[in-house]
Amino acid sequence: MEGGTARLPDSRAVLVSKEVNIMPFDIPHMISGLVAAAAIPASMLGAADWLLDGPAEIPFPVAQTVAVSGRVAFPLPGEFLRDGRPVAAPRRLEEIAAFEIMTYQVSVLDYRRCVDAGACRPADAAPGQALRTPATGVSHVDAEAYAAWYSQATGERWRLPSAAEWALAAGERFSGDDLPVVADADNPAERWLSAYRAESARERTPVAEPQPRGAFGANAHGVYDLAGNVWEWTSTCYVRSTLAVGGREIATAVENCGVHVLEGRHRAYMSNFIRDGKSGGCAVGVPPDNLGFRLVREPRGETFVARLRDAVRGLFR
Amino acid sequence: MITRREAFMGATMAAVVAGMPPFTSKAKAAVGRPDIAALPRQKVTLVAPPFVHTHEQVATGGPKIIEFTMTIEEKPMVIDDEGTTLQAMTFNGSVPGPLMVVHQDDYVELTLVNPESNSLAHNIDFHAATGALGGGELSLVNPGEQVTLRFRATRTGTFVYHCAPGGAMIPWHVVSGMSGAIMVLPRDGLKDEKGQPLRYDRIYYIGENDFYIPRDKDGRYKSYESPGDAYQDTMELMRGLIPTHEVFNGRVGALTGDNAMAAKVGETVLIVHSQANRDTRPHLIGGHGDHVWEEGKFANPPAKDLETWFIRGGSAGAALYTFLQPGIYAYVNHNLIEAVELGATAHFMVEGAWDDDLMAQVEAPKPIATN
């Protein structure tokens, strides 16, 4: 399905306007602008792909994004204990600063450009996938590498969304953790059994194979393919928290940033190097069909300041 | 020009021609041998694994003729969550074929039906039977034929049966799904090492299969129009001896989720496990084998308190366990690569009260204490 194709903006125009944004005294921007320029010929090598894939792709498009801001109520990621017993994740209402999120997940073609530039490892996805299919078979490490390369290539600051940002962008498609936490203090097996039943009852995705972008449609914000069959890496670490006795405040928390949160049809936690959800899961439970990602773009002002700061820091390194 | 079907049948025609005349029920009653014609008959309807048809654990009365019918079905079967398809050959439509249960000295009388819609000749080799290649020589049926074979269940235990139509057809039919098991119980039931009776509240039959699905040049699993179309590629892959799938009951996840096996705390479960082709080593994670007939033969005393037991390729074993704790148990082939990566994992969902005496989390995870 090519439902998203018609909605693609003229990305060339975006590219031009970006060049206009390069200010004479913005040295870091100029450097990255040069990198972007250098990246264009490399990506032109993919021109044949572009011809095969249809006219919507241009040699080096900057991703289309949707601006999101507001408040989101969502269950905190991680595992929560109170009195030494697992409890349901507390729900929090968070005000999220404005950000832009990619309308579509990073595609096979997008990711290939990073691979061609020598900045990303080839994905583990099945060969022969359509170029407009989301890039899958990618780990958190790969997603971070792509974000770093893409930021440099575009002269902008791109990063993975936090779990809270993802929840806000996902809107009505957000599910979070929905496994029941049965509180039978004397029988931990009640929780395992009820969670197992709930997992078994989960509706499976109709197809496990990644579909062309747009196949799962847009949500109310106009963000496509959320909670389809590709789970998305976030920048949020797995954390185990102990709640204050009788309260909802977190008393202690131990973060494990070797494991990150993935959001999708349900929430998942995977080691950073895992590229295939099926082999990254626990002994029991329904694993994600595929692992992929989309990025968020930080506001430009922040980018300029951050880059200046980074450049200054670099001088003293 | 011969058709593919004729070519496959050709390999087995010689066996048919050389076949012995069919048995008659007029065989003379010899000493210690009952008059078969006078024996009571009992018809049993088989059920698909992991379930087992109702049966007595301790036989009432003398030996009987137990009548079974199995229809061979050749059909494509999905064997994993990605939709990979096997051109399966099945006894009675399931992989593995159903578990048959009789008692020692009963006569097993199987009618094997090979419908016209199938493309290949098939037969059955019972490891529990004596002579004629386990009955294989007397049971070869072409599409459109049926045959009835009778054998006396002289030895107790769990035994594999499988299709064995000759030559390269034998391993190919087996890795296409054509195997199952029969359990011959002692007439007075199972016993422990001291001869004390053992009973089970539930019985499950797990058949483990190694599958070899060829891939295309892009690394994707190929699907084929018919078993014959899959033959060449599959044989080539089989000869490398590395399965692409190692599964319980015909597919990855056949015994998990909604299809997880059920039990209750305090219940004793008999798990019959067969693998017609390849060694395996069942292990119940979080449980044990209280009494295990690793080789499956009840004339030998059961081993006790096993953590993992070994089922030789081409045999069936039996393990008896009384569940003591509730929860989710994974029952795996404890080559964990085969369990997790290739699919050999099943689950038990066990209901009941938790026993703190057996296990407790003394202190939940918390930040490491610093002084």
C-alpha cells in the first residue's frame, strides 16, 4: 500500500530552505552543511533504486515530520515494586516540550544511505525488501548510529524519542504496558499466570513481515505506522523502581541502560544489541515482530546553541 | 513418460509385489496364544496430540483386539509464526501422529487409509511390533488404497511408529512429519522401582520433529506446490544434518500460549516424548522427572529425580511428574539453541497454591547496600 506517498511534501523544497538557514557565522552548521553536500553524491549512487521505487523519493530527502507538543498521561516504563512485590506501573501526566517526529519510520532506503556512508552496519532484515519498507533488523546501537550520522548529514539534531515523547506522538495508538499485575501477596504464580493469559490473548499482527510505509495508516496527529508490526526503539532506559510504602513516589531506582524501551502494539524491553525481537525476549511471552525506529528533530534554536557549545568544548578537548 | 507420482511409487512397487498374503483370523491357537477370532474387540477413536484418547491405566479383563484407523493426509502445514510452510505428510492429519495406547498382549489392529487425493505411497513401521520391518512390508498403500495390519503388543513401553516406504523415501517421509508413538502399558499399570503402582492424573504426548526447509537465494524459506516439488531441495538440505526448525507438535509455539498444557498443583502428569529421527533431551524448567523411563520401556525400573532425560532419535520416553508449585513451566529440549532459536519449547500452565517452603524471594531486588 502506498497510502503515504501522496502525502509526501516536496522534500526538495525542504532541502533548499535548509540551505537558506545556514547563516554566515554559524561555523558548526557550515561544517555539517559540507558533510551534507558530501553525502549527496554518495546517495546519488542510489538513483537507480529511486527510479525503481517511484518518484516520491529524491536523492537525499530530509524526513517529513509532524510537530507535537502537549501533555501525555502514560504508565511509566520499567518494573515497579512496593513492599517487595511487583505492582502496576504508576501513571504520570507529563508536559512534553515541543518536538518534531518523523512521519514515517526510517526506511530501508534511508538506512541504506547510512550504510553506504560507512556510518551504519547493514541491517539484518530479509534481503529484497522494498526500499520504502521500514528498516528492521536494527538494534538500539544501530538506531543511535543512524541518528548521529543523520544529524551530521542534515546539519540538524536528530535523536530517538523518549518513551514519553513516543506516547504523546502515538496518541490514540499508544498502549503502554497492559499486562495485569495481580496482587496476590501469597502466590506470585497468580501474576505469572494472569500475565501469560493476557499475553496469549493479545491480538497478533495480521502479518509479521514488514509492510511498505503507510500500510498501517496514520493516527490523529498524522504520524504513520505506529503500533503496526514494527516496534520502535526509544531513548528511555529500562529501570526498576521501588515505590514508597503506601505511596506513588519513587523511593529508589536502578537504571539499566544496557536495555532500552521499545514501544509499539505493546511495550517491550530489549538489550541494546538485539536486532530481532523474537530472539531478544524472555522465555515466555509474545515478542515484537520487528524492531525499527523513527527519530525526533530538536528545535533549531537549541541546535545552534548546542552545536556552538559542542564546538567550544571541542576546542578545549 | 512417467508422472512424478509414478516415479515415487516406483521405488516401493517391488515391496508390494513381494508382499506376503494377508493374515487371516483363522490362525491356529497355539499354547499361550489366544484364539484371536474369539477375542473381544474394542474400537478406539484417536485424538490429535498433545491429547491422548481415553484409556485404562490398569487393564480390566484379558487381552483384546484394539482397532484403530488412521488416514494419511498430505497437506501444507505452517510450522512457524512467519508462515513458513512444510509440505507435510501426516498420520491422521497431525504432526506427530496420534498416541495409541494399549496394554501388553493386546492386539493392535490398524487400518491405514491412503486417500486418492494423496500423491505418494506410504506405510507404517511400528517399533513395538515384531517382524516385517515393523509391519512396513505389510502395510504399504498407494493413493486410493487401504490396508489392515495386526500385531501383538508383546513388550511394554513407549515406542515410535513412522512411515518407512523404502530408500531415501524413509528419512524424507519422517522429516515431513510422518511419525507418532504407541504406548503399551503393563496390564497392571505403571510401577516404580520397587514395584509399587504409579498412576497419572493427566497424560500429554509431545512429538518432536526436525524440519529442513530450503531457502531461496535471498535467504527466505521456500514454499512448494507439492511434496514432490520439495523433494530435491529438501534432500540436499537434510544431508547437512542441521535442521531449520526443531519443534514440538508440528510447529513453533504449538504448545504455548492458548495451546499451553494445563495442570494443577498436586496432579501427576505423564509426558510421553518421541523423536523419530534425532536425539533430544527434554527438561522441565522449574520441575523434575520424578520417575522417568528414559528409553521408554516399562520392564526397566524408572530413573528417579532426573533434571534432564535423553530421548534417543528413533525412540519414545516417558516421564512422570507431580507438580508442586503453580506458575508457568517451560518444557524444552535442553539444547537451548534448539529450544529458543529453533522452536523446541512448550509451556505448562499450573494452577494452585504457592508453597513458600519450597521457594521464596526473601528480599526483592533493590539498590546494592552501601555502608
